[in-house]
Amino acid sequence: MDQNSNQHLGRVAIIGFGEVGPIFAQALATAGHEVSVFDIMLQDAATRPTIVQRACDCEAHVADDLATALHDAQLVFSVVTASQAEAVATAAAEYLTSGQTFLDLNSVSPAVKRRNCQQIERNGADYVEAAVMAPVPPQGVRVPMLLGGRLAARTADILNALGMRTEAVAQEVGLASAIKLCRSIMIKGMEALCVQSMLAAKQFDVEGRVLASLAASFPGMGWDKGYEAYLIGRVVEHGQRRSEEMREAALMLENLGMSSALALAIADVQQELAARAAPLVKALEPDGSLPEWRSLLKPF
């Protein structure tokens, strides 16, 4: 597909308007594309004003229901929570037809992606899975994404022409998500290990010695430069979402006949710290950054 493919892109719909949705909406609207958004929180009078304001800030149109958001949308981005990904795909399938492509960015197991694909394709629409391989902020739409599905290559051309960084890795749905979740077991596992190691070390007031030992054993990783603060900070800020992703990884392992115990334990550590630290996250530093990790973990 030529480099001017973005000029032929029709209307875009975004389902889910939390952290990621507005970032994509802003970039697409700035590029001159019509963007409609829908989020279930629009149906709650308490949260509707927040979503409407976010959409206004992004120059996106708010749809009052899913059908309106999806009408005539050439590309549909699904960026909801992992727990809602299948329900959203099932609901969207009722309104999508030939000529529309549903891009599933949610961190769910390969089995869920395959079920979502079956739902979307029922009435002739196309399905492409996307595995987001790094935190969206601060990279925004330049975050690396792996695509899978029959139209993965064509969709990658369209998205890359819009300034995104995507790579088609398979025509089979599920493999892109498998790559992401296998990687996540390592990344989220390291975070969980760090949390438990530092929590225990802090109780004995020996975290400095532990970090020095880690720096000596693994030079270059940054244990002597605050790497532990980065890992713990990711859990404090995003542990709930990461725990949901790890439960999807557990489902993937179970479907392979493997033990899911480790993935579930990682999910529990992520979820527990995020929940217990949530009140402290509200007390951000003046520049918007988190307080030093030891002060965040004082109650523990």
C-alpha cells in the first residue's frame, strides 16, 4: 500500500476512553480523521462529564451508544480492560459488517483473541489482533505493536502511514498475543520479584545491601541507579491492569496444559500492591511524579 494510504482512511471509532483511547484519538484527529468514541462510563452520570471532556480535548465525537460509534467506521480500535475485551467484541459484532476492521489491542489470551475473531467475522467484518509491546505513554501512537490476522499486513500499512509503529507477525490470530504474554510473564514477574524482595528487605532495613548485591551480580541492569524504583513504580501505578494481563497469561498456560501458579502469583502481587498503594498515588509530587518508593511503601 502506498504512503498516502492515510488519505483514504475513513472514519475511525475508539471503544474505551481511559488512558490509551485519548492518546490514539488525539493523534488521529490531528491527522485530519473523523474520530468517534464510546465508553461504558458515558452511561453513568457521575463519570460521563469526564469522558465527554476528554473527547472534547481530543477533538473527537462522543457517541451515546456503541452502534452509533461503530456506524460507517472503517477502523475500530478496542482499548478496554482485559476483563471487558470479549464482551466488547461480542457486542460490537452485532453492528459490524463487510469493509470494517476491528483492531483488538487488549491484553488477553490467544484463546480469547480467537473467540473475538470468530465473533467479529460473523457478519463479514474483519478482525486484526494487536499486541502492544510497551507502555503507551510516553511513546503514544509510536508504541511498538505486533499485528496478527488475515489482514494484518494491510492494516500495518494503514497504521504505519498514520505514523504508528506496527509489524505484521502472523496471519493466524493468537500468535501476536502469545508473544506479548510470554514476554509479560518475564517483565511482570521481575516487577513482582522486586516488590517482594524490597518489601522484605525494608522490614530488616537492609535494602541498600540487597541492591548493592544485585548490582554486583547483574552489572549494567541499573540496580545501582534506581532500577528498583522504576519496577515498583510501574506496579504502584498500573498494577491492577497488569494483574489482569497476568491472569490472561495464566489462562494461556492452562490452555497449554502448563501450571498457571506462577502467573497467578505474579498477578496477586501486582494487584495487592496497586490496591494498597492507591491512596498514596493521589499524593503526587508537584511535578506529577511518584514519591520515592520507600515513602510509598511505609504502610507495608
